[in-house]
Amino acid sequence: MTMLSHDCHVSLYRIIWESGEGSVQAFALESTRDSARRFFEAAIALIVGRPADDLELYNLYSYRDLVDNGVSEDEDLRVFEVGSRGDVVTGWAKKPLFLTTDPTLVGKWAELQAEIAALAAQEAIRRVGG
């Protein structure tokens, strides 16, 4: 099982970007919340070719914020939670934008996707009586 790097634990930030095609969860490593906000604004504006003032960005959270507010047993998975009810995750990041080269973050997301796919397959087999 992949564990997020020390860099992620101390420098990871996530922001939600409302694109014309739905919510995108963007991730980056930055030293402070202010530098993370500036980085996200500049990088996403460059990607979409629009001024930062035209972007709908919200919910800038640090790794610690995400862990403290999440419910997953695996604390590192909490960075990908986008909804929960009680102690059950009701939504996961579906369109992540990784603005970092940290391989542990991408690896953790890939593990989550494999787990979600396995659960969906098990549910499908259960429904058809397997």
C-alpha cells in the first residue's frame, strides 16, 4: 500500500476548481496557504487560457485540514474525499489535476481507483447472483 511522502504530509494543498465540465480537484505542493492559492490561480489560469479572476476556485485545504475533516480509515486517502455522511465516504475525487511530480500522490490515487473498481465489480457480481 502506497503511503504519501513526507513532502505531501507537510506541503500538500488541494483546491476545487469549477470548470465548465464539473468540479476538478487540483493538488500541489507549496510552502504556505497563500503561495498555494497564488500557484493554483496562476497554473489553472494558464491551463485554461483565462484570467485568474474569471476562475471559480474554492475550498483550499492543506493535507492537515483534509485529514482532520476526513473520515477514511486510511488517513492518506482523506485527501481524495469530496463528500461524507457520518463515517462513510459518499464522494471521491473523480477529476484530479496533479500539479506536482510527487509519485506517491498519483500512486495513492491509482490504488483508490483500483479499490473503487473492485468494489463495483463485486457489487455487479452480487446483483446478478454470483
